[in-house]
Amino acid sequence: MRIEWLKGAKTPQAKKERKAIIINSREGLEVLRTILETKLSNLEDNATKADDYNVSNWAYLQADINGCKRTYKEIIDLLSIEESK
């Protein structure tokens, strides 16, 4: 589990409770992960269309696409919830 999930939980008890909340939410988070992976895949598939190069503000469009991809990847990485032993 990424440390970001436990930020703000100051005591060992608070960390334990936060971890339990996340672990118990795993199924819902996996659904969200699947949704985001699909969106990322669609974005990557559509980003290489030849028509996109005919847009006068192509550089801004490409920057936006790259930012979206980076954000999706970061969230997907956060959703990799593995219970530590």
C-alpha cells in the first residue's frame, strides 16, 4: 500500500483504521482502476489519429493528452492496493 493512503493518520491506531478502510474498499477501488485503465487505453488509441495533426493548436492538444495520461497513470498506481503482511 502506498504511503499516501496513510498521510494525515498520526497515531498507530489511526493508521490501522485508515488501512482497514482502504482494504475494505478494495473491490470498489478495483472497479475504479478498471474504468481508468479503459479510459487511458482509449486516450492512447485516439491520440495517434492522423486527423489530430490537422488541428492548428496541435501542441496544446498533445500537452492536454499527455497530462491526462500522466494523471490516469498516477491514480492507477495509487489504486494498486496490496495488503502488507
